[in-house]
Amino acid sequence: MNPQSPLGILDANTLEELARVICGDDHLYYRKGFEIARFLEHAGWQRVPEYDGEYRREWALARLTERREDPTELEKVLLRLADPREYLDEPEQLPAVISAVNAFLVHEGVRLENPGGRPRLIACDPSLAHPGSQGPVEFRAAMTDLISDQQMAGLLQHRLDEARTCYANGAHVAAIIMLGSLLEGVMVHVVQERDASLLGNKSPDHVNLDTLIKICYDAGWIGADVERFCHELRKYRNFVHPRAEVREAHAPDRDTLDMCWPVVNAVLNDLADSQPEAA
């Protein structure tokens, strides 16, 4: 492994997936052939050949393969994919691109992050990609599908990314607290945007997670099973207060966290399925 990069020599299949994302196939951020060459230049590559009209993905893959032995060059590409400046015309695309990259990059023992708009690569546990682990499950509902406030959707996506980082590094309590925070943030904004009257006289800044879960269930936006398990996650989220953890006499571990991920997944999916149709 290059001592200046967390990357090793990427697998051929990983390069193919990377070329797919760069091209913007499968409803990701689309780039025309000449835009792919410009993207590589923006990533910091020198001597990028002019696009010659070849099939976009084949051309992109050929360029990546040429530099496969130089992980530092490939790291530049990955970091540019997570750079908000690449999506000034479609900022909502950034979370989807990062998620798509991490879905295959985790097999290489690294993942992309974008804390505060500063892209970086960090090492992670490749076991996150194994079927028995719930950490890397990609949620079917994007934050931007649930919340119209783009700034808040981006912030909540960042909370999810931080929870994944905690998961990858064994910070189980921190990950659970972050998931609980994400759950509360999503629910309060969904209630505000769908029917703020359901909050009654409560301020959005002071309504608690217990109340939000009940509101979403009573409104028919989440199912009974989801509502029940949300309360279990809420109890663990309260471990943000150390005395609550002492009272419970239980330290959450990886298994606890593995049970919390599907709860959040189910909430987001239920909220997406119950989304009112646009007028």
C-alpha cells in the first residue's frame, strides 16, 4: 500500500464500478465524454488525453486502468467525486454519489466521507460489506425524498455518514446516539412539512422523540412494528446522558448497533412510502 494513500491497488471490478459512477450511469450525476476528461483534470490529473468518442464507460475505465498502479492518482478521483464543487448545478446528487461509491469501495477497506464539505478517505472494516452486518445497508429513501429543506436534508445525510464512521471504528454508543439524532431530525421535519398542526402547541425545537414517534404512527406514516422498535432505539439514544446508561446497566455493543440500523432503515422507507402525492 502506498504510504501516502489509504488505498492499495484497486481490484479490476472496483475500477469498473468507479468508471460507472464517474460516467453517471444508473441515474447518478451524468457526464458527457468531454466532461469526463474535464472531471479528471479537475481531480488534479496531468496529461489527460482528449476524449476520442469511444463509449464513455470504456474510455473512463481505460484511463483509470492506466493509473491503477498509482493509488494516489485514484485517490484524487475519489476525493473529487465527494467534492461539493463538482455538483454546484445539482447539489442534491452528492449524497447519492458518495453512497454509490462506498457501496463498492468498502470491499477495499476504505470509504469516502465529506465532513463539512471536506472530502476524505478513511480506512474502514471490510466486514461492513458482509450480509450479516447491517451497517452498510443503503437506505432506499434519500433524505431529499423525505425533506424539501435541502440544507436540512444535507445535514441529516451528514449525520448518517457520521454514524457509519462510528460503526466502522467500533464506536457503538456514538453510532446509536447519532442514529437517534437522525431519527428525531427526520421526523420533526416530516411532521412540519406534512401537517404542522399535529405538533399542537409544541415548538419544533422542544418536541421530544417519543412524541414524534407517536405522531408519525398515529398519522399512519410508519407501521406498528416500526413504531414499537423506534421506542427501543429511543431508549438507547438517551445514553447520550451517561447516567441513563448507568441506570440501564447495559453497554451497547456491535450486536446492539446491528439491531438499530434496520429500525432507521424501516422508518425512512415507511416515511417514503407514505409520502403524500404532489398536488
